[in-house]
Amino acid sequence: MPIVEGMQWYAARDFASFATPGHRRGSGTHPDLIDLFGAKAWSLDIPVSGGATDVHFIEDVVEQAEALGADAWGADHCHYLVNGSSAGNLAFFLAHLNPGDRVIISRDIHKSLMTALIHTGVQPIYVAPQLHAELDFGIGIDPAQVERAIAANPDARLIALVSPSYSGVSSDLEAIAEVAHRHGVPVYVDEAWGPHFHFHPGLPVSAMAAGIDGAVTSTHKALAAFTQSAVLNVQGSMINNPRLKTTVGMSQTTSPAAYILASIDAVRSQMVLHGREMLERTLEMARAARERIRTIPGITIVDGETLGVARYDPTKFVIDVATMGITGFEAEHALRNRFHINPEASDLVSIVCFFTVGDSQATIDRLVSALETMARENRGKPPIQTTLRSSGSIVRPGIQVMTPRDAFFARSLPLPLAEAAGKVSADLVIPYPPGIPVIAPGDVIEQHKLDYLAAGVAHGFYISGAVDPELRTIQVVAD
Ligand SMILES: Cc1ncc(COP(=O)(O)O)c(C=O)c1O
């Protein structure tokens, strides 16, 4: 573990530092923060350059660690990130695309990919994930859709998609790579939710194993690294890796925290040496929990089996609670405030939880028994009649008349929601989580999306991206 060892090397020496960070290994830190984190954590908040790796004294440990990362995730090159998958999405787009290029891209993208569209000024050709109509659930991008989109846009320079989706559904990446490569187009996958896929055969195939050219994945999400950590992997000859290295540097802080990088280094080693057995245990606990939750009256789990899809991450739990007469928001509120349980997300219909190598039978039992209590207390309540999920039909593409960049930078004005339908949005309107833009800059605003957002805000949606997060108004392109 080169970075971990670099930190150990530095920690063992008594440096008097006159460089960043200014807290001087905790000497200047507020005592409450020393209490909160412990003196050791402060003493190890050291920089990468001149700290964990110092080219004057030792080898470049980050480069060594990234080479090991490439081996671990089956890539040719791996870039360790300290600004999450968000930075990787931006870096990849900046490296591979030029303003005006056409990109075939799934519409269920995360805010950070929409941001990359704005930064790069490319022309998105949106494709909609297929839908399970009854459950209003995105079930991935069909390779045939990609084939059709390439036929209609033969000059497209990239296929980009999110897989797995926030709800755990993976697309058929092998088939998508085959279609795209047959036409000479590379594929980029936002695999933020799949950092563990490469390390257990019971999980969907990882982007690198499927032959995808570039993929970012958040080691802080489904693996045990620090918040903000992620890796950007590339392989093959279609991506210019030296340029990517430059744009990775442009997309993140110039003062990366060594402890974040060290946590990627350690997770990489942990997964290579013990990933299979650790994930086996997680998968077994997930299987048993799923069986128990399925028997709770009034609660439904939506997963690969319910959706009829083969590629599903069984560590993801989309738990429908509207069937027992409460919204996902109400369930999340109760779980958090009464039971001190943190779900990952909620919407009108469901809550989303996920299990990792850090979970134990005890924490999982707490979740299952809280759900049992809530189901008992709500017995007899009529179900809430909504199936509108934050990542289903509501994020289907409508009509785009401008690129996200042109609309974002256009002269714009705030309009009350009641007057906004039919106008061109200059705003990003993103219920968070899952962070998928319902309205993107350049979209013609549709009434049914406004109705959905207004209902969501009334129920407690947190809106990100929009100039007015209370959504009294929406920013539209001035005529
Ligand atoms: C699909 C997807 N991509 C990218 C991101 C951003 O990841 P990060 O928080 O690591 O920047 C998220 C965050 O939730 C996400 O859901």
C-alpha cells in the first residue's frame, strides 16, 4: 500500500512544517475539533506533496498506487480522485470531447454529468432508459437503442451512460461496448455505485470487465474508503490517457488530502486480497434480509426478480412503503428520528438502503425490525396512489432546443412555475437524492414535470441545482 506506507513514513518523523495545512498537525486546531476527531487524525492530515509522497526523498507513491489500482480494477490506467466520481465525470469529458461534439448519453445522468455537459459545451443526444411501466422503474439502456442512436448520429464521439442506476439496475455493458466499438465509438460509464462489482462474481459485470473504455467509480459509496474518494479507470486505445491525467488535475483541488488517497490505496488492497470473501458475507446477509423484508405485510421490495432483469446489484434495497400508506419521505423521517437509522434516500414511493462490507447482522436486524414496527403501526392504512419515482418516467427526455451550456449561459429570468410550461429552461432542477435532473438547461419545460416537482417539494424534496430551491420560480431562457 504505497500511499499508506508514505503516510506511515511521514508520521514516524518529527517534521516542523511551514507548509500547508496551517493547523500544523493539530497544534493550532480548536480543542473541540481535537476532541471530535482525536489528535491522531489531525496529526495525519498531511499533504500529498511534501508529505505522504515527497519526490526528494522517496518514489512517487501515488503513481505506484495508481498502477496497483489499474491492476485491481482490470484497467490500463487508474486515476485516484479526491473530489468523488463528480470530478472523474468532468475530467473524462474534458479529456475526450470538444465543444459542439455530439454525445449519445442516457437521460438518467447524475448532476455531475449534466455539469460536465455544461462545462464542455457538447451536444447531448439523450436516450431514455427502458422503463418497467407498471413500477415506473428505469431498467437500463438497451444496446439496440445505442445502435439506433449511432445510426442517426454517425458523428457521435462518445456513448455515455450511468450503470448501475441509482436503484441498482445495470445495463448490458458488454453488448453496448460491442455495438459502439463496431462503429468506432468509445463508451464511458458512470459506475459511481459499482466499485465492488469487480471483486465478486455474484455482482453485475464491472465496466472494465465488460470492455468499456472509461469508467468512474466511487470507492466511498459501496466500499470502505473515505468520503470523496473515487477512481477513474480507462483501457484500450481510444482514450488519450496523458490528456486525461491533465484534465483530472484540472477537475479537482490542487491540495489533495493524503488520507483520502490512502483510503483508496487500502480499499484496493483489501478488495484484491479479501474482497471475494468479504463481499460473500455481505451478499449472504443481503439475501437473508431480503427474504425477511419480503414477508413484512404492506412492504414491497423492488429488485431484479420483481423487475425481471438479470443485471441487478443485490446489495441495493429499494423498499416500497407507499403500499402501507406512507410516503418514502415519511418513512425516512421516522427511520432517522425514531430508530436512528439512516436510509440512503427516499422519494414519494420508496426508501433506498444499501449494504456494504461494513454492515453487520446487528445493524441489518435494526433495519428489518424498524420496518416491521412501522408496518404494524400502519396496518389498515390505504396505500398511497402514486408510482411516480424520482428515477422513472419523470426523467425521460422531452424536447431539447439548446445545448445545456448555451441555455445555462443564456440571458435568463425567473418565472413562476404556473407560467413556465413551454419555455426553455436555463435551470437545473434536481431532486436530491438521487440527483438526476428532472429539468435540464436547454429542455422545453413540460407541465407534468412541473406538477411532479411541485408535489415533491410539498412532500419535502430537497431540490439541488435550481436558482430557487423552494421552486417558487424557475429560471427560463429570455426570449
Ligand atoms: C450516478 C452517480 N454518479 C456520480 C455521483 C457523484 O459521486 P461522488 O459523490 O463520488 O462525486 C453520484 C452521487 O450520488 C451518482 O449517484
